[in-house]
Amino acid sequence: MYPVRPLFRSAIVIAFVALAGGVLSAPLPADHPCAELVKKYLTCVVNQDWKTAAALLQPASLERKQKETIAIIKTAPTMTEEQQMLERFGVTEIRELEKLSPQEFYIMDREAWHKRINAAADVTKRKQETLKIDVLGLVEEKDKGYVHATVRTSQETLTDRIEELFLISFIKQDDKWLISPEMKDRPIITPLDGSGEKAAKK
């Protein structure tokens, strides 16, 4: 899961409230499957269980992230910079990233990121032990088939309590609800000829 910037959180809440008041949206009961799924996902993130987290994420989003990262590495200005980027993933050649499945790439990316931040083991343990997840509400966009969850989390380090507010969106594929991690960060662009939707690049 990508960090939500503090200044963006207020806008998220406002957008959620506006959405909930729309004619094509409706609040969902607290026992909707997405409520438990969002708790499971955030618990996986805090516990760094990336394999389970990957299975809860939309494959198309994971594939897009993999392709974009590989493209950035390939266009590095110098070979030295390219090598430095590869080293962050613990590989020496770009083809090692290309042969991974999107889920495997996600796991490698998350493990590499946490290795770089090098959080103290006792702090990580404290966060895991004190994690609280409160699903504040679920709303469905009926015409789109999306469900949006507003969630507040709380966890403690050795010195502080950290509270965060998230908007996490789900899309149903076959009979399964999956998290679409990009929905809050990218506009969805639909060609006027109706040929399909695509996520806009930043």
C-alpha cells in the first residue's frame, strides 16, 4: 500500500462524504465482505505479509506498477544509476525483474522498501501488537461496481501513537472483491468512443 499524504487526507474525507450523498451511491452494512477484507489487508501490511496482501490487490494494478518501475529503470540517465536502482531490489539485471509475476514483483518491491527504511525490530513489533483498525463506513458506487471504505488505523511506536485515515477502493472481479490501490491516486479516463477505461499515468 502506498502512503497517503497528510494534506491529501482531508480531501479524501470530503470526497467520500460527497460521494455518499450522490444518487448513484449507497451506504453498505458493516458486515459487507469488504469490511473484513480491508482489515485483513491492512493487518497484512503492518505484519509485512506481502504474499497475502498481493492476493488481495487487483492484478492489473500490480502489473502496471511493475511495468512502470521497469520502464523508469531502463530510462536511467547512466548505467551507474540503473545499477543503483536494480540494487535496491537485490538484483543485477533488468530481466530478473521482467521475469517476475506482478505479485512476485510486488512482494520484492515491498520487502526492498522495508529493508531500506530499516525499522527497529522492537518498534515494528510494538506497531503490530497495538494495531487497531476501525472501518468508519462503506459506500457503493452502483453504476461503477466500486465499493469505497473509509478506515482509521491506530498503532503505537515506543514513544508515540500514530493515527491514519485511509480511503481504500474495491472492485469486483468474477466473484471476488479486490483492492484497486490506484483509484485514489489516478483519474480513470474513458475514451468518448466508449472503447474502454484506462488509468491515466501521473
